[in-house]
Amino acid sequence: MIAAPSRLATIAAYGLANAPPLPIVHTLPTPAWEELLAGIDEQRLSGLVLDAVARGDAILRDDQYAAVRAVAEHAMTAALRLESLLLVVQRVLEERDLEFRALKGPSCAHLDYAAPEHRSFVDVDILVRGDQFDAVADALVAAGLARRFDEPRPGFTARFGKGVCFTAPTGLEVDVHRALTAGPFGLAGDTEVLWQRSDAFLLGERRVACLAREERAVAAAVHACLGSAEPRLVPLRDVAQILHRGIDEERLVGIATELGVASVLARAILLARTRLGLTAPLPCEAWALGYTPSSRERRMLRAYTGADRTYAGQMLTGALAVKGTGARAAYLRALAFPSRNYLAARDAGYGRRVRRAARLASGHHASLDGNADVGER
Amino acid sequence: MTSHCAEPIRPTDQYRASSRLLSRRVTGGSLVCVPAQSAYQDVRVLRLDAIATAVVAMTREPRTIAAIAAALTDQTERDAHDGQKLHAEIASLVAGLAAARVLEHC
């Protein structure tokens, strides 16, 4: 039996075809309302709530409405500051002829949702080519952004990593991705498929390049499915939202297959349907239902979805997906014997690191502080 | 919002909304900002009420203050006396928006 969607999930589904009815909120006692409001804020759903009220599909008390409105305005203020930073990043990279594609928040907000106010975000994410990754990092540092984490070895991220987070002096963050995720699913396929075409959205007078629609759907699926052990609602909404905009199913599956994330796409579609409580199938759902992940894919998925999920565990499982003996040896060597700066930030020494790796490899998942270079939000 | 500009506004002066403006609709108005020039600069996000939002929307093409006031008078069906008062208010609003670089003098 499928559990009924939570109040937050039904809000996250608002406006989609076949969405469940919204919860009755105005009669909620204060503690329940405050808990719901905290969830609306944390899951970034305030824009959808205001849209539901404006359309007469939800009723809020005046105090509830004022609270949601304050949350939404705070979120939109952040979105404008972040879009401004995205334009700065665009100019910095254009000056050096470096290519990028905007990912997630701003592109989904402007191209996939009915209005950009419905989709908020808390950082800027861009995808860059692996062979340009270090040049992009240099350009951003020269422009005043600080790299948050060292890489295990020079050139590691450009070849094997997911990406790196950069912080602007204003405190805003830019996640620079080489791949859509860390670990095995970031290494399983060829990211070149994401660069074959693009869409663009307008910010002020500037056109900002982003992933094309099917590529955005795959990226949203990866974010929804692998971004956290418990899938967040907005990435799931993104998946459903993009699928409902009309997609070429064959192209969608082809891109996911080439990236090595077909099992992730299938899982994300099914999760979006069930978690959001949609009452009719999503486009491509028949394919997702018929998809049987291999034992290798199941093992890779567990690195992201298990209760003992750690960044270190994902990186170790990543060795499964690195192609070529030489490349695999280089990958494992960089993780086992990283640079002294990297080590100093994480482990007391090589001995402790090796013991931690051994515990991970043997399945005894100790509490690890593995910092993902690019956060998932 | 008060203009920092000491120059008096002439009736023939035209204004248009900055083409670089970033914006979001919010209840009863909009949030707008002019993008930063560098990573070191943060933006100032302004909350515009419904009238200021309407002024920004109608200045996608250059307009004089008189034209803006006339359009708003028509929209709000005000009489002649109210129209004069509105003209003065719009002049002040436009000056403020220009000072904040939301509108550009052209």
C-alpha cells in the first residue's frame, strides 16, 4: 500500500496535472501550523503556497498568509542576489572563453515553472567541461571567489570529481560541477552528452546558457535521487515539472543511458509519482516501471541512498565505475594518498586515512566527516 | 525613496527601465535589483509597491513623467485634481527609481 503524501508533498505537487488536493491549513492549531511553515521554508515551497492562495485553491488565515509571504520574499531576494552572481560568473568565464551551462535553480525557475517565483534556490550551480575545470577554477579565484575545498591531488576534480564549491565575498556560493553527482554515477558515463545542445534563459538583457530540456530532466532526476538519502521535494517536483512540459522520451532515456544514470532516472520518476501523490502516471513512467537495475547499479545506488551514506563511501564505490586499469589506479592512489593540504583538512595522517578506508571497504561505516566538494541543496 | 540627484527633472526628460534589471513578482508589487559588476559587490534588492511596479513596466519604452502620470491617471480613473497630485508623486517616485538605477534617464 502506498502511504498518503504528506502535507508538504501535496504542496510540492501543487499545479501539476493530477496533483492531490491541497491540505486544509487555516484550521490547523498553532504548533502544527508552525511545523508546516518551517517545512515550507526548509523545502522552499513558499512560492507554490502563494500561487495556490492567489488562485483560490488554498485558504490561509491572515497571520499564516503574512508568514508565508515573508518567507517567499526572503527567498526571492536571495534568488535575485544569486542571479546577479550568476551574471558575474558568466562575464568572468566569457572573458576567458570558458563555456558553462547553468544547472538546477535559475534554469528550472525561468524555463520549466509557470513563473520564476514558484521555484527558489539557495546557491548557483554551473556545469563546466572537465578539460576546462581548472581554468574555470583559476578564473573564479582571480575574480575574488574562494575555493572551499582542496582536491585530493591536482587535477583530480577535472578528471574524476563532481566539482567544487566557491564562495563569493558576499557569502553567496557557486557550485562548479564537472559531473552531475559524485561517486560512481558521476563516473559511469560520458558527460559530453550534456554539451551537445543547450537552452538559454534571459536574466535582464543577458542570455544564460543552460542544459536543454531532456538534459535538465536527467540532471533533476540525479539531484532528486542521489542528492540526499531522503529525496527532497523540490528536486522531485522539478522532475515531474519538466516531464510535464513535454519531453522526447527516447532522447531522455538515451541521455540517461549515455550518462550511466538510467537506473537513477527510473527511480526518480517513480519516486516523484509516489512521493508527490500524483494520481496519474508521469510521462516515461511505463519505461521506468519496466526498468530492472543490474546488481552493479543496485550496489552503486546504495552508496547514495543507504542510511549509512557518506561522501567517502561514494568516492570509494566510485572506483567501480572508473574505466581503465590505469585510470582506476590513479583514482584510488589519489584517494589513498592525497596531498598534505587535503589531508590536513580532513585526517590527522595517512595512517588514520588508511584505517578509515579499510573500515569503509569492509562495510563498517564509521562516522566520517567526508566533505562533499559540492554540496547538495 | 529620495533622489540623490540635485538636477531638477524637466517635463521633456524621458526615462526607461534598466534593461539589466532582475525582478520577481511578489504580492502587491515586485522585487528588483540591478546586477552587480563583480563578485565583491552585493546587490541592493528593492521592494516596489504596485504603482512603482507599474511605472517600471510601462517604461520598457522611454516615457516622460507626464506620459507615465497620464497613463496611471487613465488606469486609476482619477479626476484632474487628483491627476495633478499624481503627477507630483510620480515625479518624486521616478526620481527615486532613477537614483536607485532602476530607471535610466535617456
